[in-house]
Amino acid sequence: MTTSLVLLLAAVAASAPLPSQSPNRAEVAAQRAAIEQRFAGETQACEQQFAVASCLEDVRQRRHAALAPLVKREHELAAEERRARAQAQAQRVRERDLNAAQDEGQRRERVVAAPLPAAPASPASHAPRALGASEAESRREQAEAQAAAARRREQLRQREQARRQRMADHEAREQRRTKPAAAPLPLPGASAPQ
């Protein structure tokens, strides 16, 4: 009698819908703990009966059915947290890009506003000409591009040199590690009695 009453109450509780508001992780965990505790009591009650296996199987099925909405909600909460973290990361990236763009704009303004270096003394035959702002900027950009290309060539040369050094070190380690070749075996006729 008491077992059937417990089973009836468990079935009613398992079929009861979750509250309409979205519970947070702590509420879901509390609900899960309550369900686990309730079914632990039912499992103990089953162990007192004669037909233990079928009773335990029934309890496991009802426990699974009762936990299904909670598991679904836990997955939804985890997905929401992942979305929030992704949005926060995207926002940080946008802010970083915006700051970089602003810094780049300020750097370009400083370069444009900076006075040009004094032109070297030229022969009198060449008349000094005034450089337009766009021509001066294009020369600066060209100089920057040449400097960047030179840096890249230097980095490539250093990487290649480091690679060659690693290869040489590896070959030297292999040479030290390998044993010298064994002495050849004597010829079969050399040890025969005469």
C-alpha cells in the first residue's frame, strides 16, 4: 500500500511541468537533487520487495523521465552561457579592432603632420621643387613598404639560418648517437687448417 502510494506520488511529481520562468543553474541543481533523493528512497523501498528487479527498472525509467526536462534545461543554460561568452568575446574583438584602427589613424595623422626631413643640398642646376601632400605621403608609404619588406627578408633569412642550424645540430646528435660499423666477419677460408 505505501509503496503504491509512493509510486503514485512520484508519477504525479514527474509529470508536473517545470515552472514557467527560466530557472538558473542553482535552481536546476536543487530540483535535480530533490528528484535524486526521492528516487533513492523509492529504490530503497524496492529493495524491500520480493520482485526487486522489475521494481528497480520501473524506478530507473521514471527517474529518467523525471530528469529529462532538467537535463534539457541544463543543456539550454549551457548553450545560453556559451552564446553569452561568444558575444562577449566578439565585443572584445570589435573594441580591440576599433582601438587599433584609432591608433593607426592617430599614427598616420602624426606622420602627415610631422615636418619632412631637410632635403640634401643639391647642385644649383636642379631647382628645388615643392612636394605636394599626396606625393609626400606616397613617398612615406613607399619608404614604409620598403622597410617592411626589408624586415620580412631579414626575418626570413634568420628563420632559414635557424633551420639550417637545427638541421646541423640534429645531424651532429645523430652522428654521436650511432655506433661505428662492426668489423667484418673473417672469410670462411681464412680459418681453415692447412
